Amino acid sequence: MHSDNIQTSKSIQQETGRTFHLATRLLPERIRHPTYVMYAFFRVADEVVDQPDGPPPTVQHEQLEVIREAALGNIDPAETDHEAVMAAFQDLAERHDISEETINVFIDAMEMDIAQARYETFEDLREYMRGSAVAVGHMMTEVMDPPQKAEALPHATALAEAFQLSNFLRDVREDIHDYGRVYLPQETLDRHGVTEEQLADAEVDDAFRAVMQEELARTDELYREGVAGIRYLPEDCQFGVLLAAVLYADHHRLIRDRGYDVLTETPDLTRRRRLWLLARTWWHWRRNGDPEATFYTVSAVSERGPGETPTDAHSHGQPTWRG
């Protein structure tokens, strides 16, 4: 990969993804540079649809199709508005055999964001995340190329979903005010009698807290499943992925400490907190070398979910709610 293209991609991550950038810096160079490129590609596509006063849907579709064609290698990166990023991604996709299907699924999810702003059930939301988050997790797994890839992929799926759900739960206020979107499943809101007007008016009551508790518990379970698969990754990649899980999950601590109020202000990890978590995670990792043990010692996610027995907590099967 051309060094200038990598630097451009790295700069995008530094500016827009502070939490992820910190974890990326701890990956080995052979993984770190491709991760900068992938993140920049994801941001370029995401920003087409994440503009509060962006262009009309037809223009957004056209922009995404240009990005799709460049990512698939069907057009020259110079024909895009992001030549350096797209040139680097074309090279990465070829080097690491990123499938056309994975690229298409990701761009399709960005297309969904143009037309769809509500999700009736969690399964509907998971269908969206299959492109927006899971495709990302699968690309990362392809780049890391673990010896037991088949065993690693289901856990990568769960962890990718957990990361995105943490972002959704943190960003409820921003999503509804800036983009007119609600990523909390409508069935969960309805079950607790919470309306969209309540979200927009920042009314935090017991019903809204119950919604957040339910969705946080669901996300915690995905972290448990995801972190259980870190052991399948190459040894020099495990700590970086572990730290990313610790940092993203720490938003759950922020949310709970605020009494589940994500409507009046968006919780944000301070630089001091991120560095403290880095140091603490590193210390425990050096002591035991076990990603799961370290995660449960350091993170905001408990080893056992509500109602679980100790035996259940150590089982690495599929979460029961997956069906």
C-alpha cells in the first residue's frame, strides 16, 4: 500500500474514531495499517448518509454507488471524491481477498440508512447490522487471518454487533435530533410505553430506563459471546481487540452512572479514562494472558448475566435469545 494513502486513512481514524484509534495502535503493523484503511473506507461511506443537512436521497444513492464501484475495483479511485482512501482500499481488498459479497452487504446497509430510520424488532435491526457492523467484523477477521477462522467468525459477528449496539445506546439523542433515526427496537419501546416524542423531548423516566436496561443486557450478552472468541485470533492481535471491547463496553458504565440518561447529553469517554483503561487492561493481561478473565476484571460487563448460574457463565455456546 502506498504510504501516503495509509497516512490519509490513519488521519481520518484519528479525527473521527478516538476510541477505536487507541485500540488500533496496539495491533501489529501488518494489521494496523489495513485497519486504518478499512476504517477510513467505512467512514467515507458512512458520512454520505450521516449528514444532518445532507444532499437528497437520490444524490446519496449515486454517491454510494460510486463508492461501491470503486471498492469493487470496477472504476479508478481518481473518479471518486476520496481517491487516496479508495485506492488504499482497492489494494487491501485484493491483498486480503475481501469478497465482493462482503463489500456489497456493507454498502447495502448504508443504502438502508437513506430509506429506513426505524426498526420494528431486534431481528430487523440485526439485518441492518449484518452489513453495517458484521461485514466490518468479517473484513477484520479476513485481514487477521486466524488459524481457526471458522471458529473465530461467529464470535467476531457478536463482537461487531456489540460495538455497534453500544454506539446506538450512547447516541440515542444525537440519532433522533440530528438524523431523525431511532435504533432502539420499536417493540422494546412499545413494551415499556415509551414514545418517540418522549425521546425527542428528553424525558427520562422509569419506562425509558427499563428500555435502556433491556437493550444494555442484550448488548452485554453479545460482548460475552464476542470476547469468548478472542482466543482464536493471532496472539499479537488479541490485546488490541480486547482493549477495543473494554473501551466500547465502558460506555455502559457511563450510561448506568447517569441513571440511563442518554437523552439530555451524549456520554463520552474522556482521554484520561481511555488511558486508565488501557493501563489497567494491559496490567491484567500481562498477569494472566487470558482475554476473557481480563475483560471481566476490567470492563463494565459482568461475567454472568441476570439469572445466570456460574456454570452458565462459563458456557461458550450461543446466547439463548438468539433462537
